[in-house]
Amino acid sequence: MNTLGGGITFFLLRCCKRDQYIRGFIGNSRHGALVTKETTQGSSKANLETIYKREMLGLVLLAMVSMATGEDVLNMCMDAKHHKVHPGPEGDLYQQCAPWKNNACCTANTTSEAHNDQSYLYNFNWNHCGMMTDKCKKHFIQDTCFYECSPNLGPWIQKVDQSWRRERILYVPLCKEDCSAWWEDCKDDYTCKENWHKGWDWSTGINRCPANTHCQKFSDVFPTAQSLCEKIWSDSYKYTTHIRGSGHCLQMWFEYGKNPNPEVAQYYAIQMGLVGKASSLGRPAALLLLTVVLSLLFS
């Protein structure tokens, strides 16, 4: 068992059978075998108690490591170009990125640049097919804030071998409203490519439409909200029919101080087996449980 819930369950079972293990089931650390009563008859009860306690402390350590791993998945930053190593509060985040101020993977400078038409972040030009409208651009700014700032993307982070990043997100489930509003506000803008992750002409240092392509309306390149959300960043996002507040989709847009995404990340992490259901207790409750178990063990 590699989850906190499994570790604690096994730990409790061992504690409940304390006398049985002391009498006849002391683990052999070299071979992982069980030693029978006959082979331990020469050992004193005090020595067996010591061995038993060491074994239990090892299980406690495993449980704590499992708990820490689960917490990391639910609150982490990906290893990418501009992300911080660990999430944490920021003194100030710019405009649309402000909702992540209390716990962010981005810095204030990153969020300021995210609002520029052509920033140093990626030298990416939104206006590659004429000026992008403000109502469309706000969704790409929000997309950048979400990608750079959110500490709740752990369950969907994947390793990649790319020159500018070592990790990416894949199939992040977005709420229906976020994708629909994005498509609705951009459908009359223009672009020349379906996948904006690759295939651009970078010969001038910024992205330009590659040869043999032409500018078309978003609605022609992306006929549905689903195609926009899923194809524009090569499956970074997954369109869902879940609505905001369902607990089953992540929101790009939310009010400051009311981030609903940690609970959603936890729901999917449990479904994926990345954390145990016991992690829903939270770190303080889990630590309290382990403290109680330890007090019973050494009483």
C-alpha cells in the first residue's frame, strides 16, 4: 500500500496485534522473512519490545512520507520556464492573475508580462493575424495566469523532454462555462493555426504564420468550444460538460480569495490513486491520528 490511508490501516492492524508479533513474528530486516516463535525463544521480551517499536516507527515514517507526497501533488508547481520552485503567497499579482495572490506558482513580474501583447515570457505574438480583440485576449491572459500561477495542477503534470521546460500539463479538466465563454468571445477573431504549441515560423524571434497557411476565423479553425480548449495547446486542457461548482472541473476564472480548484484537484488525485481518501482529512487531522496511534503504541 502506497497511500496514506493504506499505510495507517496497516499500521493500526500491526498495533492491534502487538502481543502476537512480539511473541512470534519479528521481521528479518535482511531477507524480509518472518521469524517463528522457536527462533526467538532465546530473546528477552525487552529485546522483542525494542525490535517491535523500531518496526512500528518505520511504518510511521512510511505513512508520513506518503502523506507528504500526497500533499505535494495537491499543492505544487511544475518544472517549467517561469514557475517558482514551490507555491506560496505573493505580495501583489497583476490584474487578472490576482486571484492566485494567496498561493501562487508565479511571481508579480510574470503576471505583469502575461498582460502584454508580446512579452518576454515566450515572445509569443497574439496579433499574428491582425489585432486580437480585447474580449478574446482576456481569455488568453487568463489562460496564461492559470498556467503560470495555479498550484492545483499536480494530478495532470507530466514529464517532458523540451529545451524550455521539463514538465507540462495534460488533460486538465476545464469547466464547460470557461471553454464556452472562451470560444464565444474569440469566434470572430483570426488565426492561422490549430495547434499553437508548435509549427510557427520563429525566424524573426517571434511567432509568425508559417508558409502555406492563411488567416481564418477562430470559428473555422475551432468549430466548437471543445476543439478550442483541447487543440490550441495540444491537449493541455480537456473539455468537460461539468459546470462550475460541481467539484469535477477546474475553473480558470474565479473571484479573489475563493479558489475552488484545490478540492477539485483532490477529487481527481483520489480517483487517479495519487493520494488516499484519508488525505481528505487534511494534514492536521492526519498528524493528530498518527499522534494518537503512537501514544497507544508506547503506552
